[in-house]
Amino acid sequence: MPFPNSSDLNPSSFILASIPGLEAAHFWMAILLCSMYIVAVTGNCVVLFIVKTEPSLHAPMYFFLCMLAAIDLALSTSTVPRVLAFYWFNTREISFSACLVQMFLIHTLSAIESTVLLAMAVDRYVAICHPLRHAAILTNAATAKIGLVAMARGVLFFLPLPLLLLPLPFCSSRVLSHSFCLHQDVMNLACANTTPSVVYGLTAILLVMGLDAILICLSYVLILKAVLRLALWKERLKVFSTCIAHICVVLAFYVPLIGLSVVHRFGKDLAPLVHIIMGNIYILVPAVLNPIIYGVRTKQIQRRILNLIHIHNDRTAQ
């Protein structure tokens, strides 16, 4: 697609990144991404269904898990179908407005997920360090309010990102470094001073994801202190094992986020394949792993899934 040599205000479209030399493999890459997407959608829908239908799971930790499942569904659905269309049908163009909307959704949903992970860490802290006050502090109403605050926080912090990009002129190059739209990626194509956008984007990341990560670490320091005060190792392991699933989910979220940030900051000379793979990992891996982690670690979810399988097998046998 030809582009003018001069800069334009509000370009009509951007070009999603492909992997040089591997265009013939796009079909098989799409198969892999589609398989992961199906696993993510199925797993998170199963989690939502089980928590809704199992009264024993009507507790703050599992309501937060439902929030995570809904966020992962929204995040993967806002990006993966467009990526699959690119790989299967070679539709590389994405309109300027659609790119800004996708960028807003990715960053906002990531911020909401970070806040929910912090709330889950606080839930673990209260349950272990103040068990007698847990039911009084984290009521269903309080859980719902935390969810609303997480949504408002994500929207308020990351709505300015696309608004800051709207008045900027863009250069003749419209090629992104990912197969979807991210703020830093789009911002790097601007032909004007992007300092306000850079400063605000970094500030928003630090005040949301950065602050959340620090508070999650602090909550686990306090949890470890409480666990180590227990007399028996068996008791320590039993209590701390209730946190394993949450720790794994936190790592599944923050490790790809940090990896993608490092690639953006220091990986300008890396092969395009690295950028694309890191971007896809950031979008899909948490959505795939979260329901698997909690399915493996939560006995109530395991039992409900086995019951559903037995019911299906019985109906099939009849």
C-alpha cells in the first residue's frame, strides 16, 4: 500500500506487522493462536459457569477469579480475532480509529486485571493474617465495589493515551511492530514531539501496574511473616499453599508485561519475530493459564468439572 512522503494528521490506517521471510507460515501460526484462543475462551467460560453454579465458591476470592476470567475474555477477544484475520486473509490494514480503540482496550483491561490481582493479594493477606475479620471486611458488597473501582481506575488512567495521540501528525511509515495496536508502538510513528504522551504513559504504568506490583509484594512479605510464626512446618505449608495459585497467576501476568516493556525499551534492534512473539504471549498466555492454574489448585473447581464430565458421559452412553 503506497503512502505519501509527507506527514498526515490522523492517518486513515496503520499496517500490522508481519514476520519477514515467514509469510508462508502465517497459516500455521494462526492455527496455533486460534487453538490457544479456543482454550482461553473455553477455560474462562468454564470458570465463570462453575463459580456461578457452585454455592461453595460464592466467596470473594472466586468472585475476583470471575473478574479475571471476564477480563481475559475481553482482552483476548479484542485482539486475537483481528490477528487471525491478518494471518489467514492477509488483511494487514487497521483503521486509525479502530487502532486507538484496540489500544485503549488493551491498556485499560490490563490495568483492571492488575488491580484485581492486587485485590486478590489483599484477600489472601486478610484471610491468613486476620482470619476472624475476613468475612466482615471482604463482604460481597465490598467485592463488587472493588470491581467497580478497578474498572474506573483503568478507564481514568488510560483514556488519555489515545486522546494524546489524536492531534499528532504521523510520518509516511505506518508499519507497527506488533500484529495489534499498543500505545508505545503507535506513538513511535508520530512525526512530532511525543514527550507529553511518553511522560503520561510512563506515569500511568508506574502508578497502576508498578504500584500494584509493589503492594502485592508487600502483602506477601506480611503473609510470609505470619506463616513463619506458625510452629509446625506442616501448618506453614498448608497455609501458604492457599496462595500458590494466586502467585502463579501474578507471575503469568507480570512476567510477559515486563518482558514486553523491556523489548519495547531496549529491543529496537531485535528481529521482528521477537516483538510479535512477546506481544502474543502478553495477550494470550495469562488468558490460557489462569483457568488452568485455578482448575488444578482448587478442589471445588476440579470436582465440579469432573461432575460435568461424568454427566456428559452418562448422557452420551444413554
